[in-house]
Amino acid sequence: MPGAEAIAAFYREDLKHFDPYIAQRAVHRAYFRKKMQEIKKLASPSTLLDIGCAMGILLEEAKRAGVNAFGVDISRDAVTFCRRKGLTASQTYPKRRFDVVTAFEVIEHERDPVGFMRRVYKLLNKGGVVVLTTPDHSGIWQKLMGRHWVSYQHPEHVTFWENESLRYLLTKSGFSNITVRRDSPRPFPLSFLFTRAADYFPWAAWILKPIGRVLARRRIVNPINPWDDLLVVGKK
């Protein structure tokens, strides 16, 4: 398992690892707009904290929905990017509480997941809701790909989760009314699947990248969900 400093160094000042995220920002915007609609049905929040806010797309959608949103990210470049767009973001946790705390694709990066979730619990108002997502370690893609599963290709992924372990984690951290379900897919272009696969499997890049370029011109939406995430909700 990488050390805490190694993980922090990976994110601290390097915007390059956000390049695929930025390239598909329209896809992520549509996804987070839908998530905000779901969150408003869950909690009717006036305040929201997004942990791992990255480029601030969820913060923008929260603002658009009339929610006062604050972002936290370990990456200084990500925080600077958000602030330049007029969003409220910091590398440190705020000293206040929120109606909703979100952590999309974050828990798998945490070396101390129980400590992380207990901090989330303290950041919530009474009756507040946590919403998080993470790759499903018991999902179909892990079973099909085995050791080549995409989530294994990220050295910064240090923990892996499935339905029961997520329920145990939230229960141990003080949450109740816990639900775990398959998350809705992000409608990526089919070309994205091939270009990303070329990054993970460079030995096959010679064929994957040309296929990706051809598909990009045709703008075909990927009919499958390569994300294969679980969405978890818990209440304080």
C-alpha cells in the first residue's frame, strides 16, 4: 500500500491526472446534474460539502440548484481551478457543518476509511446525509477482468469495497438508514473506453488508440457502464 505522503504527492500540484476528467466534462456535468436532483429529493439541503471536488462540476450544479456548496480537495491545482471559476474550495476541511456531504470516487483512496467516515459524520448536521460512490469490487467488471480490472490499475486506490463492507463501514462510523445500490452510468462516448484502455494497457495501444480515434469521429455513446460503481447513502 502506498504511504500517505506518496498518495498526497500524486495529487498535490499535478493537474495532468485530471485531463481525462476535463476532456469528458460534459458527461460528468450531466451525471452530477442528475445526482443533485437525487440529493435534493433525499435531503432538501441548503448546504453541501463535496470532498474530492476536483474541477468543481458538482459545486457548479449545486449552485445552479440553489444550494450553498463548499469543496475540499487535496490537489492545490484543483482548488485553484475551482476558485478561478468563482467557487468556494479549499485544501482543508471547513470548521462548520453541512446538510449533505458527498464523496464521489473518494473512499477507495483513503488509507483510514473509518477515520475518514467518522470525520464525515462530524461534518454533518443532525439528520444530515452522506452520499458516496466507489467501484464495486464484487461487480461484473471485476469478475470479467480479474487482475486487469480498471480500479486495480490506479496505484492511488488503496481499499476496495462491496455492498456488505460499505454497510459495515457506515454502521461502524455512526450512520443509520444506510442504502447501497448500483449507481447510474455516465454516458461516455465509446471512443473514451478505447483511449483509456490504451493508457492502462500500453502494450495494446497500437490498436486501441486508432479505434478510439475512429469512434470519436462517429460520436457513438458507450452502451455499457464501465464505471460499475456502487452509490451509498447514510443518515446521521
